[in-house]
Amino acid sequence: MMNNSDIFVGLDIGTTSIKVIIAEFVKNQLNIIGYGNTGSVGLNRGVIVDIDQVVASIKDAVKQAEQRANIDISDVTVGIPANMLQIEQCRGMIAVSEEDGSAKEITEDDVRKVTQAALVQSLPPERSVIDVVPDEFTVDGFDGIKDPRGMVGVRMEMQGVMYTGPKTILHNTKKCVERAGLTVSDIVVAPIALSQVALNDGEQDFGAIVVDLGGGKTTAAVVHDHKLKYTYLDQEGGDYVTRDISVVLNTSIENAEMLKRNYGYAMSSLASEEESFPVQVVGRQESEKVTEQYLSEIIEARLRQIFEKLATALEQINAFQLPGGVVLTGGMAALPGIAELAEEIFQVQVRVYIPQEINLRIPSFTQVIGLVEYATKQSEIDLIVKQTLGSAKAKRQNLDNQQKGNSRPEQKPVKKPKKNNHADEPKKNQTSGEENGFGYKFKHMFDNFFD
């Protein structure tokens, strides 16, 4: 699967910060040897809106990580947010028999062919496949096979899960990484990577909910049987809490963020009524005194709103029946009292996950650590399927480019115009038909959710 020593790099492009992790995989153990963390510019609610600004931030974070690790990096594993993520089953079947119909040994090339068959899906033009994860292979009716190579058979099937997302997000993410001088070695659905580290094996198996409390958004992911079953994304995150503090206390965004981190509680009943601190008010020379409890009431109001919306969405699919409960992580998970508030609203067991790596023991680094963890745990079959997906995308891109080239009107030789005659003006290309809007909603009703 892997050599005794490999270098893996994770890149998390977040709304409030961009993080890079360089990890060394030695003798089945992952050691973080470098990290970078810089403020994000050019993103809005997890979506890239200014490529140049994001590229500059990526370069800064990469430089920090390279200096700490004392190595140069080129390939990175990138996380894709769950914005408009769609999860669906995919299946492919091929014949692997010899020309005379007899069984033959299954090879890596056969795995590629059955993956290509599973990728034959009708997708709207604005969507693209992010990842395909194989669940099992079936050879001549024998199912539950994880690696069919070396077996003999006449017919082979592959069942898996396909994750698709907006083509714009994928394109802009890859564009930013490439313009930063890096190569995208792998693209991972962010909640999948997050669950690799935030959930233990039992929680991934029997089912749990992991909630990423980010700055630009809040993402809930339901995991069961080691598979991502459902995602819900709320466009409100830690930045909204900071803005609430700024507006109510009439202070700058910078001061509001500092107050939230240093004095804030997620649950106001846990804060002190007596303890107070100075707040620099805009337009005044003298600061005002504010109690911890008053500040926490502002914080709690927004967090309650976020958690109640999450609860409504998760109750619709009976996710709270999963025995693993809820695991909180992400930047806002560092607030004291966050687990107590979540337990009150969700009415299930809640815990906060904090990474244990030295110098990175803060919840905001969970996702980027998850990216490198995910990269190290992929099997050879997973990698073959991913390579096939990449090849299929490249072929599709080449085909689209050829079609665009062939669609151009044939250019005739230009004749010299006769005197006092005007050459005919070329006709403009007409775009016929209206663009079909794709009204997408998360698929959150599972008939056999626990199957």
C-alpha cells in the first residue's frame, strides 16, 4: 500500500483561515512535521469569490509550513466543502470472461473498466463528480468482496457511493491550488475527512453526527456504517457571532473577535455576572465595562439559532437515534459551554473533539488533519478508483474542448474587397435555448437509513 516513509500534505481552504499540514507517515504512524495558518481573503461562506486573493493566502500558509518542516512541497490533498453536496449510489457491471466465455483472472484493468461503467451517470451540466468510494465488488454472485484482483470470474459488479457538487466550486478550488504552484493529488469531500479523526471506530460504525462549527458556515454530517449518509449546511457560523458582538457592543470586528475568544461562553448561565472587562466603543475615547454574562448572552442567542436549525434538519431523518450522539469540532467548538448548550437543544450525548497533536490542540485544525489522515488510509483499490475517476474527467474535458472547437463556424478564405464594396460582416454565434435551472435540495430522506 505505502512505503515506510511518505509525505502527505493537507490543504484546508476555509472562510476565515487557510491551513496547511505537512505530515510524515513512518512505520504506520503519522507525524506532523510542519503546519501553516493564515487568514483567508477572497472567500464568502466557504465559496471562493476572488481567486487572486485566495492564491496569495495559500502561498502564505504553504510557506509557513515549508519553513517549519524544512522541505518543499508540491502535491496537496484538498478538501471540498459540502455546499450543495449530493450523495447517491452508483453501480457498474462488466464481463471479465475470456473470448470463449470461460472465467479469467481479474486484473487492475478490469477494476478500472467496472469503475468506468459505474461512472456512467446523467449529471446536470453545472455539476461534477467529486469522489467515488467503492463499497463492495461482486464476482459471479459472490458479494462483499473488497479487492477482486487475482480472483477468477465471468462477471464482476461494483457498488459504491458517488459524491457530486457544483462544477464551479471544483474548478475554482483547483485553479487556486494550481496558480499557487501546487498540484492537486487528491480531492476529498471535507466531512468525510473530518469524520476520520473526529469520530472513533465505533461511532463511524454504529452511527454519529459530526458538526463542524466553522467561521463562515456550520456543517453537520451523518456517518453510519463508515459511510457519509447525509450533510446539512447552515450559512451561519462563527463570523455571525462576531458580527453580533460588534453590532450590539458598538465595537470593531477585530475587538469583537478578541472578546469572543477571551471572555465568551456559549451558555450565558455559565458566565460570571461580576467579572467584567473594558470594551473599546467606536466614536468614544473611554471604554465601557461589559460583564461576561452579557457578552455570552449575545453569543448564546446566535448559537441557539444555529443549533435549532440543525436540530430541525436532523430530526427529519431520525439522525438523533444513532447511538454515537453528536461530536462538535471546528473553531467555535473551543468556546466554553458549547457542549452543554448543544446537549440542551439536541437532547443527546454531545462531546467536543480536540486534536491531540503537539501545537495543534485546537478544534479549528481538525479538518486539515483529517485530510492527511484520509490520504494515508486509502487502500490500493480506493486509489485505482480515484485514478479512473481522474482519467474520466480528463477525457471528458478533452471531449468538451473538441466539441467547442468543432462548434465554431468554418472560416472561409477572406477575399480582398472590391473597390466601393463592403465585405459582409460575420454573423454572431447564437446561443439557443434557456439554461435549465437546477433546483437542488439535499437528499435527506433515507428509506433504509440504518440498512
